[in-house]
Amino acid sequence: MDMAGIAGGGGGTERAARAGPPQAGPGTAAPEDLSRHSNAPRGAPGAGHKSAIIPPHDTPLLAPMLHLFSGLDLWVGLSLVLALTFVLAFEFINGFHDTANAVATVIYTKAMPPHLAVILSGIFNFLGVLLGGVGVAYAIVHLLPVELLINVDTGRGLAMVFAMLSAAIAWNLGTWYFGIPASSSHTLIGSILGVGMANALLTDISLAEGVNWGKAIDIGLSLVVSPVAGFMVAGGILLLLKRWLPLSKMHKTPEQRRAIDAKKHPPFWNRLVLVLSAMGVSFVHGSNDGQKGIGLIMLVLIGIVPAKFVLDVNSTTYQIDRTRDAASHLSAFYHRNEATLGEFLALSRGGNGADLPKTFRCDPKLTMPTIAALQDDLRGVTNYADLSADKRIDVRRYLLCLDDTAKKVARLEGLPARERADLQRLRGDLTATTEYAPLWVIVAVALALGIGTMVGWRRVVLTVGEKIGKQGMTYAQGMAAQVTAVGAIGLANVFSLPVSTTHVLSSGVAGTMVANNSGLQGGTVRTILMAWVLTLPASMLLSAGLFWVGTLLAA
């Protein structure tokens, strides 16, 4: 069985729109549908197997998840359950691992009682996942090379998923146990890079092609720039507050306020800002980190039961028409720029779907035959449920490959800026029916992250509140760090870039300590920096080793 990949590209706005509850298009009540509420048609891989581990069910609330297992044999069904459990466990651990960063300042400054803070943080994390879209989800998955996503059998797909998640979970638990604010995002990205590089070595392809290095560089820059920006912006905000209101009580620590004013809570307005900004950090954390879990679940579903999830079968006729028209416009675009693109795309050869090799591979010189094959498969189609399972997988492969080629074309010299913008819009239309997530996936991830948020926060709160600086954190420092984190992570969400809540907030706290002349505790800072530096190579090595073992077992 092959695994059809996660399609690339697409705008963040479109992705966010696609993340809502599935809407049935015209003609979706196909005879083979088990339930009008299902978000996937029949036709799972292994349809020839006689046994199904869970029968169809007509309950509206349960139908999508129960239908997920219809037609699967016992081994595939158990593999799917185990893989989904791993993803949700990762999000649960992410919740209690990272939530301390969201509530550390509000708890340390006594702005809120700890248990109320973590409960509200869990709720806002939940809402952040529900409303955050799927832009960051697919940005993470696109770190994997296109060839690994479109030509990988089930055994290799399972090894990939379990290696990534096992490495990420192990490192997250270890750093949490020692109270080190390491980044779950950093860990997951390292795990994905490790799998990509290991796959390159095992399949004799160059390391340059083993990972989507363009996307890796973009994400790497966001992870490096965001904490530096957090350090500088938070420090700058504190300096402005000290200059504007130098005698304000906001510049006291909780201990100073208790000793001088005999009060343990911050002044009203400072307390309000601390609470609101803490909930803001929780919300943007959910909208950014929660999407990573959504992307992983979609990767699992497409790898194990591709027929049900390679395309959004709830796409409307209009959305399918957009995809088909985008292929036609893409062909016209390439021919219009033949002087620049002719050699790269081998346009002079032309070609039709029959010219594609029997074993499909993504090659820019096969672009025109790929477009022709896609148009043939979508001709007259108004409902993806009408396509066979194999056809859906083929359509996904063609769309993914065309989008990947379009990304390469956009980087070529000699293409006018206006043409690049047109190409970007075409990419959004190409992936309109591929970058999505069913509602039950979003809710499951939101619950895992939200519940995880409510446990395990104590270890990191003390580190962030007292051990970064040589003095305790003032109310103004807490406000500056949290407001900076909300702005930085929210901006990253707009551009569909994964960033680390841990890095941004911890750096913001450090920036305020420097701006306040509080000094930094060298031992704690060294420990945090060591965790930041070691997280990427450690998770890469862990996932690469596990992937190698997994492929041997699956062989």
C-alpha cells in the first residue's frame, strides 16, 4: 500500500477556512456512503479483507470516528489506534510541558491562583486549537521531502510516524522531568529532520534531497529570530514602562509588595494585564502548537488509510472545479513563460498522462504529463466520493507534485514578480481540497492539549519565575514578557510559521531581567541554552535511529 503525501503550498487564509466542520457538497450522498455525517467514503485500503474491527454506526456524533475503522483488518486497525494514541500523547505532553510557560508569570506574580490559572489556560489552549486553522500543521509536515510523502509503503509510513513521535515524546518528558523549559516545537522539527535524513541514507538518495531544506531554513530562521526578538522587545517594553511610570508599584516583586504594602496580589490594572496576556499566550500556544498535532494525525491517517483522507471528500463541486481549473491555468502559465521555463520543464516535449512512468516520481520534466493525467482523472468529477480509492491517491500525488514543482519554478531566476504572485495564487487553488482536517481531528487534539495543560506545570514555573534572573520577577517584567510572546506567536500564526512558546517567553523574561539590571543566573541560563542547543541534534539522532530500526522490522 502506498502513502499519499501531505500536499504543499496554499495560503494561510484558505487553510484556516478549510479547517471548519465538513460541509457536504452536491451529490455527496453516494450509495457507498455509510453515513451522511461521515467525513470519508468507503474504500479503505485492505477492502478485500473480510473482517472489520468496528461496524458502521449511524450515530451523528460517533459516525466519523467509527467509520474510520470500517473495512480495516485487525492489524491495520490496531496500528491506526496505536499511531493516533502516540500523536495525542505527544499533544498531552506538549500541554503540560509548555503550559508552564504560559502561566508561569501569572502564577509567580500571584495574579491568579495556580489551579484557576491552569484551568483557564487549558480552556484557552483548547479554543486556540479549534480556531487556529491548519497552516502551521502543513508547514511542519512539508519538512519531509515530497518523494517520501508520495512513495512510501505502510510499513515505512508507520516507522516514520512512530520514530518521530517516540523521539519527541522521550526528549520532552526528559526535559520536563528536570524542569528545563525546552521546546516541543524544536523537538518535533528535529525528529522530522532525523527521519528525512535517515530515509535518504537508507534509500541511497542525497541528503540534499532527503529533507525539504528550503522549508527547514524558513522554520529554522523563525525559531532563531523569535527568541532574539522576544529578548529585545520585552526588554524594550520594560525600559519604556520604567521611563513612563518610574515610581509605579508594577516595578515591585511579589515579595517586595508583601513586605512593603502587606498585599500579596498585584495592583488591579497590572493584575488585569497579566491575566489577559497569560490567556493570550495560552490561546496562541494552542493555535500554533496544536496545529502540529493536527498535521501529525493527518500524516497518520493518510499513511494508514489513504483512501479515506488523501482528499477532502466533502469538497463542493465548486472547490473541485477550482482544482481542475488551476491545473489548466498552470499549463497556460508555463507555456506563457516558455522562454524562461521551457528547458526546466521540458515544455517542448509536451506529453499526456500515458507518458508518465509506471512508478510515479516527481520530476519537473514530467510536469505536462502530470497535468494531463490530473485533468483526465478529474474530468466530469463533481464529487470525490465517485473516484475509486486508487484514483484519489493518484490525484493527491499529482497535486502534491505539481505544487512542489511550482515552488521550484517560483525560485528560478528571470520570472517577473507579477508572474510569481500569479503562480502563488494558482498553488492555493491547487491545494484547496488537500490541506484540510476533519472536525473530529481538531477536537481530539484540542482536548489532548487542553487536558495536558492542567497537569505538570509546577516544575517549570519556578525556573521561569525565579531562576532565570538573580532577583525575582516584577509585575512589569511579567507583563512585558507575556505581551511580547502573544505578539510574536500571533504574528507567526499569520505567516503559518511554527515557533516555540518556550523560547519566546523565556527569552522575553531574560530580556526584562537584563533591562531591569537584575542580572542573569549563569547556571540556569547555561542549562536552558544547552537544552536549546542539544534538542535539535538529540531528537534528530533519536528519530533517525528509531526509523532505521523500524524499517528493519517492517521489511
